[in-house]
Amino acid sequence: MSVRKRSWTTAKGETKEAWLVDYWQNGKRHHKTFERKKDADAALAKIKVDIRQGTHVAPSQSIKVEEAAVLWLKTCEAAELERASMRIYADVVRHHIVPMIGDVKLANVTAATVRSFQDRLREEGRSHYTIKKATGFLSSIIAEAVHRGLHSHNIVPSVTHARKSPERVQKRQKGKLMVGIDIPSPQEVGQIIAGAISPEWRTFLILLAFSGLRASEARGLRWKNVDLAKGKVRVVERADRYLEFGPPKSISGERTVPLTSYVINTLKEWKLQCPKFESDLVFPSPSGRPYHHQSCVRQGLIAAQGDKVKYTGLHCLRHFYASLCINRQQDGGLGLPPKTVQDRLGHSTLAMTMDTYGHLFPQEIDSEVEDAAVLRVISGNRAS
């Protein structure tokens, strides 16, 4: 293994120089060219480590991003992911990753390559969400290749987690969830429920607003998982966009949510009227299957708002429940601690709860209470 200087003359008579990394692996000779010696030295040092660990893949043996994407999708299919998820993965690969970066070999994917990929998406007018999703999928594709021994490392996380990256700046500038804009106020929720067009949709809206269930979880909810005697709902499955049942979004999504007496009584009244089907759904469509998401939006939320539609997504009611859990009791809320809010919402991590709703938690500090606590400590120390 060595780094040496290489000089040559072009067809136009120009003299050029570069630094060549020359090494052997498995009886085969490989080389890679760099403009600067320090880059060549760094590359050689990494190659030595990778070969020692058995993770090095020579550039000539590297597969293309498109080939790696095919392997990743096969792995996702083998994991029996939901059809909705597979469709999203395949669409992003087909429309964004393959056309823009599919021909690039994994060995040639650098930080600059990833940034260029993001820039091209941005130039085409793609949203911040689409760029973030496409970059995340690219990272997963390369990670799968690493697991298969087809590549040595995944460069994407180091790019996306860089300090002051445009993505993080844009996220800060995007703003926080606001009551009256993203989160309905208590008065607005009351008006929405009062405007429900039928007992079924009234019950549906009440359950979402006072349990924090995702719309897919409510659409897939069965009576056997509703304990009206104990006032609890067990969330163990949901209905996807194809009306197929599957587990919640994450392991944390499987949870038990307590219900208030008002919600319990509303469910009891609805159960007496609810059509009976083998599916045992709490909110069955006329065919006995789950409702489509858009049907719930139109017949539930949109219809309840009448001519003045302000909130167009059912997730606003989940946001409302989160704010209800967080707000202080003197402000009409439950005043629950962050960990409890996380458990009720079914977030996979506490960080997710705090990133989304952290600004809603009380920030005021009672100086008198704090002073009293300090004095108790001081007094106790003196007594000892």
C-alpha cells in the first residue's frame, strides 16, 4: 500500500499531477486518484482500517445506487411492511433517487454528492418534507448495502446531522404549532362536535379529541378493545389507506388510553346504534369495512364545520388532545408530565413529544416557591 505522485501530459500538451493511492486486496490491485496528498493519505489510512475490519469494497467492485435501491426495497418487502409504506418507498426511489443519483456508484457517494442531490430536489421545487424523506431513504439504501457487505460506510447521516445545515435552519424557521392555527381552541372543538351530522361522526370526533388516537387507529378500532366498564381503549391495530389492518406505527403505538366519563357514555350510546358486522368495528362503513381516511375527513371534520372550514385534517384533534394533557389545571387542562403525554400519544420517544409539543408545557416559574425551597435546604443544612 502506498501513496505516490503521478504526472502525465494531456493530448493538448498540458502537464497534470495527481496523488495515487495504490493497494492490494484479495490478490487484486486497486488504485484511486486524488488532487491533494492529504486527501490521499487520509483515504489510504481508512482503506487500511476497512480492510483490517473486512468492510472495504474497492471502487471497481462497488454497485450503483440504483442496484442498492432494488436490494433495499426487497428487504422492505421481506419485512412485510404495509402496502402504503412500500408504495411511498417505491415512488421516492423511482421519481427522485434513481433519476438523480441512480447511476452513481456507492464508492463515489460523498458528502458533496448528497448535498448536490438535495440541491437538485430543491431546484425542482420539491418541499422540505420531500427532500428530507428522499435523503432519509438514500441513507437507508446505503445502510442496507453496508449490512450486505457491499459498501464500507454510510456517509449520509454525517451530512444530514451537520450543524447549521439548511434543513435544520428551515425547521427552526418553520415555526411551532399554534392554537387557533394548527390546534383548535376548546371553543372551536366544542363547535366542531356540536356541528356533527350524525351520532356516528359525533362519537368519532369526540373520541379523537379526547383520547389522542390517530385517525387510522380510530378507523381500525374494534369493540373488543374498548373496555367501557373500566373506561379504557387498547390501541393494538390500525387501518391503512388500503383498508387493511396492521399494527400501530411503532411499538410505542400499542398502548392503553384512559377515557373520561363523557367519552365512555358517548361510546355506550353509539354502541346501541352501531351496525353489527363480523369486523366488530366501532366505526364501520356500510359494507362493514373501515372507512377511507378521506371519508372520515369529509363526513366528520369538514361537514361539522359547515360553510366555514378552518381545519382540514383530523390530526388537529390529536394536537388538541396533546394541548389538553399539557395545559395546567388552572388553565383548563390536565397538567400531565411529559412522559405521561408521550405514553398517551404513543410516541416512540420522549424527544418526539418534546420536539412537537415542548413549547406548550408551562414555562413560568413561581419565584416564591423556588425561594422557599432554597430556604428549606439552607435551614436544613444549618440544623445539621
